[in-house]
Amino acid sequence: VQSDHYDEFFAPELDKHGYYGLYKRKTNEVEFNKAAQSLTDAMIPTTQKKTALNRLVKVVMSTHAFKAHV
């Protein structure tokens, strides 16, 4: 979510329902899971590895964002 979208839409909507949210900008730091890479090496054809690793990075980043807010 872009910060202006959060400020203009999400924050007021949360407030209407009695919630408070905090916007945190996404960082570029990514934790890489070597076990997950070995799985992709074993299971995914070479031609599809880049796409698979990009999805893996997105999932890891999303998981960290969720944990930070819980």
C-alpha cells in the first residue's frame, strides 16, 4: 500500500470501525531461506526458477510484514 493511500483511505476507514493502524514503509531487506531454495532446486525446472524464486521472496517479505504487526 502506498503511504498516501493509507493516509487517505485505510486510516479513516479503520478509525470509523474503532481501529488504529500504523503504516510502515516496506524495506528492501530480504531474509533468504536456504531450505526453501534447496526445495526449489529439487522441484522446479531450471527455466522456471527465476519466477519461483521471485514468488518465494514476495512470500517471505509478506510473512515478515505480518509478523511485525502481530
